[in-house]
Amino acid sequence: MIGRRDLLASVGAAAGLAMAGTWPRAAAAGMPDHAALAAEAERLSRAPHRPTAMPLRGPFAGLDYDSHRAIRPRPGRGAAIALSETLRADLLPPGFLLDDRVEVHLDGARQPFAAELFEFDARYFDNPTLRPEDAAAMGFAGLRLRAPLNRPDVFDDLVVFQGASYFRALARGGAYGLSARGLALGVGGAEEFPVFTALHAAAEGDGARVRALMESPSVTGALSFLVRPGAPTVMEVDASLFPRVPLEGVGIAPLTSMYWFGSMRRGISDDYRPAVHDSDALVILNGAGERVWRPLANPARVQVSAFADDGPRGFGLVQSRTDFDDFDDPEAAYHRRPSVWVEPLGDWGPGAVVLVEIPTRDEFMDNIVAFWRPATPPGPGRHDLRYRLHWGDIPAPRTEMPVVAGAGGRHILDPEALTFTVDFAGHAPDAIADLRVDGAEARGVAVFAVPEARGGAGTTRVSFHLTPGASDVAEVRLVLRDGDGRARSDTWLYRWTRAADGGL
């Protein structure tokens, strides 16, 4: 998969801007409402798909990663455009992998594209110019909005829309991490990337309103985002989709992240850090009220897991480890990367939460995707849905004993076996471990207290051994129960797969 995570975080990025000073203000003409944008998307769905790629000309052509990073929106022209006293907008430059043409409208006024909106680092550019006819054929790569998220006198990054239909938001005290998308199609196979071809932004209340027109060969759509900064930052999403064909491989509310290695399988990398990931678990609150915790994996080959449900209450990709020592990486700051929770608004009906895990040999490629797939593929016509995205700590209700950690590795004495530990919050060594395994032999199940864990708060740990034998895959399900059989904990699910070299 394309490493869009780095583009979204760093291409054209800048430090927080102090609130003092005079900045350009967008012309106030009023942005279209959702109904008007949906009508435009419906009109486009009845016509052949129009290409979204633009010709890259002048200083925006032939760039690599470093030279594209050396183009920044110019303060007073393309950066810090005032939408309100507490909201600023930055126009993002095209180039490198970003060649989809995006129209940007601020307070209803379309922003004309020009090279003069940007600063060009002299190390990479010598007298950068762009002919008017070339500028007229080009557009922006996206939009960044800033707000006083952490301090009242500094505009920090709040949300960025850039690259196909990708976007990311920040919560107070956080750093950029995983991405969301407007829609996913064909993940894990012949993937099609819908593109936000127009972005409309304005201030609304203490946050921002962004409306996006989305296009691809298979579908058009209109998406409205109400962004409220905080801890967490919350986005309310209204989506209207207009498929041209049945969307067999559709992913609703997709989240895209990175998992290289962590405590479940440290041997995958000889790295100085104890873990490297944007997220380490998929959490699901299903329609039956069960809270599922599924650790992420970096498998030897692409694997797809579907968790069937009816009326899901929520799902999300979680960064459960939030201490610096969990990663020991001051530059990447993985401990500050957010969890993101998808909260459906209304009944989404039957379908499945789908998790796609793709092999990666480093931390520079997104290899994890999670989304909702309805049981009946959306066909031609109009399909509306609503949901919230919570960026930061997830609001999912917790069980009595939620999962807080897990680890796995080779058995210390038996080279044909593996040892796993799962820690649940709380002190209940009398709980009964309901462990079920398909594809391997389980033995040595033990439940005991670990009072030293979690800074002295303590956990209840379950440990067990697995012997896969000739199996290449084993499915594990674990839940703690009381003496009456009542579930007391999250349901911990794990899929073990054999390594690429055939070992454990």
C-alpha cells in the first residue's frame, strides 16, 4: 500500500503559528449545504467518471519526497488564512505522489491556484515560476486547518485532508498517527481509491465544517464533517453515496494504520525499540454488547478477518500503549499517536467489521485497514449514513475487566510451542479462563494476579502454551468468567499464523 501516512503528516507541514499578527481572510460568500453537494454528486454519478489526475507543471513536476517537503504554503498568501478568530486554513501544494486535482473553497470562495501561494526552498528550486495557463489546469493537493488546540495563543494542526480521500485529525496533546478515509474499495486486492475533488471549509461554532465532493470510477459521494477540537477531537460525519455499480468490496468508515511489531511477536524485527506501531489492537463493541479485543499482527501474507455483526455499536483501532518507554522513540512519538473510534449513528444493520493485515518490513507503509462492510453491497441509487469519529481516547464502554496488555513468543523449553500472556485490568485470580483454540493444542492455562503491573494498580494475568504442530493458522478466543459462567472481561481474539520462513 502507498505510504500516505508520511505525506499526511509531513508534506507541507509547519510548526504551530502564534495567534498574534495579521493574516489573510477568506471572502465570506457562504458554503454549499450538504443537500447541494449531494445533488452535485448524484449528477456526476449519472455521467462517465472524469479523470482526477492533473498535469504537474513548473516547480511542482518531477519532485521526490524531499523536494516536495521543501514547498510550504506562504504565510500571508497560502498559509494561515483566517476563517474565524480561532480557525486558520493552509492550502497544500501538489507534487510527488499527490497529483489528484482538488478545488478548495474557503467560506464559499474558490481559491485560485498559483505558485506565488508557496515558498520554495532554494536548496531544491532555482527561480520557480508557473505559467498562467499551467496554473489554470492545476489545483491543490488538499487542505489543513489549524486551531488553538493546546494553547490559547497558538494555532496547532487540527485536521488535514490530503491524498485521495484520506484525512487525519489531532486531539489535544497528541501527534499524527493513523488515517481515516471517505470510503475504501477493494482493500487487499485490486484497490480503487476514491478522491476528494472539492473541499469546502468554514468555521462553525468552536470548530470547523468541511464538506467534500468524492469521485471514483465506481461511486461518487458527498461527505460533511463537523470537527470539534478537544481531548478527544470529535468529527460528526454525514455521507451520501451514489454508486454507479454494486460496491462488492466496499469499506464504510475505513481506518488505515501501521503495525510493524510489538509485544505479541517481537522476533519479527531486530530493532532497538521495544515496539513500533500506530495502533496495536482492533476493538469492537458489537450489537450484542460484547467488547472484542483483537491484537494486530504483521503477518507473512495478506490476511482478512471478518467479524459478523448486526447493528454494531462501534469499532476502532487503538494505541493501547501510551508511555514513552513503550516505544523509546522521541522522534516518532508513537506513544502520543491517537486511537480512533467509529460510532455509528443509527442502525447500520447486518454486516461485518473487516480487518485487513498486510505484511510490511518497516514502519513506512500503512499495512492495517479496518472498516464496516454491509451484508448487502450498496447498488446504484442514494445511500445515506452517519457516524462519529473520536480521535484520542476511545469512548467505548468498558467491561468489568478490560484487556490492558498481551505478549507472545517462543516457549522457553519447548521449541515447538509458544507462550502467551494476556493481562486484564482488575484483581480476580479466582476468575475462570474460558480458552478456546482452533488449529493448535492449548495447555498449561493459568490465572494469577500481577500486583506490580500498571504502576502498582495490578492485573489479572492468563498465561497458556500453544503447540501448532503442522498447522499454519490457529484461532484463539479467551474470556474471563465467574463461577456462574458470566463474562467478566473483554473477549480477546488472536490469529496466529506461521512465519514466512516456516517457523513459529
